[in-house]
Amino acid sequence: MWWYYDELLANTFSVNEVSMNSIFSPVKHRKELENYDTLKADINRQGMKTPIILLKNTKENYEKPLVLVEESLIVEWNPEKEYLAYSGNSRIEIGKELGCDSIDSILVEDMRWAHAAHLALQGSRNDDYIL
């Protein structure tokens, strides 16, 4: 068993600036979300407050999280991009609209670390949660 919180405490995530052109977003229709315009206005005014989470763009990393995504929102896999967005798809789209060339990102090796980084950014802790 792997208890993510103890592992998380023993590791740190560094933030890297990653080119927008190297990121594949597997989810579409972000502009249609209820809070998209509010988020865009906030980012335009204050910048992005948290980094996005990226994985290596492999077929396995692409397929695993999409199990929970509505099929009509899924973008066909593009193996040409180096990174896959685990979180931050709306912020990537907004960044592109605002003319950003790069975005602050946490690069993780696999899905369990992507999930752990996501929870850490949200300030979550659940000692009973097992990945």
C-alpha cells in the first residue's frame, strides 16, 4: 500500500516554466464552463495563482484519467506534444488566449504523483486515502 501523504511530505514539487506549445490538453469545451469568464478575468488581472500539473504525454497517462471525463469532452490523443495536462486545462486555454508563451507547471512522473500534487495544491490531507 502507498499512503500518499507520508510520501508527499518526503518529497517536494518544483515549479518549472513550460512552453505552451509542448502541452497537450485532453479536455475540450472549457470556454463553456460557468466560471470560465470569471477565471479569465481573474488571471488577466492577477496572473495565475497556482501551477498546472503535467505528465509525460504517453498513451497510458492519457487514457487513465479520461475514464472519469464525459466522452464528448475528450480530445483525441496527440502524441506529438511532450507533456499532457493533468490539471489546468482551462488555465492553459486562457493563457493561450492572453498570449502567454509559457506556464508555471509541476512535472510529475505518473498518475499517483499527479493526484498527490493536485491534492497538495488544494491543501487536502486524508491519511486514509490510498492511491
